[in-house]
Amino acid sequence: MLVLMTITHIPTRFSNPLGQPLGFVSAAEGFVMLSGFVAGLVYTQRQLRDGHAVMRDAFFKRALKLYVCQAALLVFLLGVVGLVGVAMHQPAITDLVSFFLDNPLTALFSGLLLLYNPPLLDILPMYVLFMILSPLLLLHASRHGWSAIVIVSGLVWLAAQFGLSQAGYDALVRFTGMPVPFRETGAFEMLAWQFMWVVGLWVGSSHGAGRPAQPDPFPIWAVRVALLYALVHFVWRHAIGQAPFPHDPQLSLLYDKWQLGPLRVINFFCLMLLAMHYGPALARRLPRVRVLEQLGQQSLPVFCAHLVLAMLTLVVFGAIDPKRPWSIDLALLIGCFGVLYLVARISAQVDRKAAAAKSNFKERRAARRQQQAPGWVPPYPKDRRAAPGAPKSPDARAHNPPD
């Protein structure tokens, strides 16, 4: 998913052909679903092992880390990339931060409040909100099950197809006077996209608790229907292009990415079913791609780095230009992936050092507590013999009485 998002966001001639390569589904759906799955898996296990309070605090710490990343990227975009783009008269950047150029203070403060989300920086705010709400969902699910949560999430997604996000925005403006236009709050409609996160959280939590949510194996009729639907949309996507109905925008809303149209959701779930059905057999036969594993293990720093690279590329090269030589576009992608792999390696090394330091700190703290316990006696080194004439320790005299 990170690779596909990088190819899409780096402005080269490869962005459009490789965008949505498997049908009318983008990398964002898989990225959100997998993130929800991992969160449900990891934090459910944390809850079962350490309790709800520890799980909740871990969620909030992760949400804070995501917010810091978002704030840093926002400041970099507005304070560095935006100003350089204005100085260079680069329309790809000035269009990107047009609201900031018109209302700099409003854009900065509303961006830090996660209300203003310019293009490229509109996915992490969703994650922050989802991470804050997830402990409540996991706690409710542990007591009452997932049925009500998934049904309510699905109904909210359905309402978003009929303008719930716009209605919510209008109500917020009436009560608060928020000056950020609706189009500047982010392309992703959170009320629709929460459904992807909730389903991923549900499946991951069920695995973490040892109760997989999906049937194993899938019914053969479901696999065949999913395969047919996926193949039709794969051919359709590459025969028609990115828009399923180029001359009918209303019908295209059924596959809309930003409000997560219903036929798009079906397309994604068909691909997910096929991946879960055929994935284990493929994993046993195909070689492991260590580079992709390294990128995935460091998904947050790699994701942030790819956004920085996309901004810098827009500043220097501008938007997609068919007249740009193939060699430059290819070199851009190769160079960007080289930087992302380097970021992943460095981040992994930093994580290992931090984990080792944390482990050493815990060992030293446990040793100090042991020393402070009443009746503690320093251990006598068994492999060290006392010098001739030196007094023996009490333990040594007890085991070696004098002749």
C-alpha cells in the first residue's frame, strides 16, 4: 500500500496508469483497513494481558504520536514548501495551499486543530480521531460483542452517501462560526471512512482474542462471486480509465473514493476476500520480499517521508508533465524509493536501540527494587575464589566448615 501511495503521490507519468491498479480501489482503502486490523489485533492482546487502562493509554500515546507527525508535516508544508512555491511561482504548490495563502493565521491554527487539512495531509487526522475512539469500541465489544458497533458504523457510512458529512459541517459552522470551507477540511469524508477502520478493527480484534471473524474456509460460491466481480472491475478499470463513467458524474458517485461509494466498497471487499482466501497458499509459495517487509514494519516514518518527498517533488518539478522525459520520471521514482528504504532502515535501527535502552532501564529498576527489599543479601560470585587468608562469606563458611 505504501508503494502504491508513493507512486500515486509523486507527480510522474506513472501516477495515473498505476493508480487503482486492481480495479476501482485505491491504496487508501487497504491502508486504512490494514491499520485498523493491526490496531485491533495488537491492542486487544494488550487489553487481555494488561487490562483496559493500559490498552487505552497505549492508544492515546499512539494518537499523540500521529498528531505530532501531522503537525510537523503541516508546518513543513505551510512554512517551507508553501513559501518556496510562492517564491518560485509554482502553481502545483500555490493551488495546494491556496487557503493558507488567503488566510495564513486561520489556516495554521485550524490546521493544528485538525480542521484544515490540505491535500496530501488529510489522512493522518482521520487516524488520530480513529485511534482516540477505538478504546471505547474495543471496551464495548469486549462486553457486548461487535454486532451493534458494525451495524451502527454501516448506517453512518450509508448516511454519509446522502450528505451526512455536509450536514454535520453546516451544523458545526452554525454553532462555532468555523471559517474553514468544507472543501478544505479534507478530501476524505471521515463519516464514511470510519466504516473501513471499524471493520478492520473488528477483524483484528477477533483474531487477537482467538475468535476469527471470517469463516474458514470461505464458501466456494462467495469466492467465485468475488473473483468474477474483481475480474470485471479490473478489466473495466484498465479499459475505461480511472473514472468508471467518464460522461456521467452521478453514476461515478457509486464508485467515489472520497465518500467511499457502495460499489467501490463491494469491489474492495471482494479483493479482501480473495486475498484472505488465496493469501496463505501464495505466501507459502512466493519468496518473501524483505524490502517490502522493512517498509511495512516502519509504516509511519515511511508514510511521513513519502509525503515530504511528494511535496519537494511538486516544488521542484511541478505537476505531472507528459513532456517530461521518461528518464527523469523513472529516476524520480527510483530515488524516492531509495530514500524511503533508507528511512525504514534508520528507523528500525533507532527502534532497536530504544527497545534495548528500555529493557536495560527495566532491568536496572528491578535490581534497585530488589536491593531495597528487606533481608536482601548481595549474591556471592560462585566463580570467584577468596584470596588466601581472606575471610569467607557466611554462605561459604556454612558450606565449607573448618577442619
